[in-house]
Amino acid sequence: MKRMIALVVALAALAMVAAPATAEPKAEKKLTCCQKAQAEGKECRNRCCVAAHREGKSCTKCNPGKEDLALLKKAAPKARKQ
């Protein structure tokens, strides 16, 4: 009986050690075209984004989570100061 308990404890410890090694790494979130342009210090040049930004809207095709609106809000104060 003691052997069986020791075996179960050993297997549990082995599983705990091996679990992080086999876990999948988190997938990196891909940047949208607007985020890539912002990282380069430019404005997005995609037709759909330019048209949406002119109207003060988000391009839902390229930015389904409306990531571009957050970038526009950050860029707006800089444009006014210049």
C-alpha cells in the first residue's frame, strides 16, 4: 500500500513538472494595419481605413475591435500642438 501511495505521489510530481514544458506558448496578437503604421510613425494608407478615419469612424474590416480609434485619439493631441 505504501508503494502505491509513493507511486501516485511520484507520478503527480512528474505531471506537475512536465505540465509547463508541454503547455502551448501564448500566441502573439497580430497588429492591425493601423497599428503597424502607428508604430512606424505614419498614418494608415489603406483605402477603407482612410475613408473611415475621415468620417471619424473605425474601419471594421481591418480593426474589428476598433483598435484604430484608440490610436486616433492618441494621435489627435499631437496633431493640434504642431
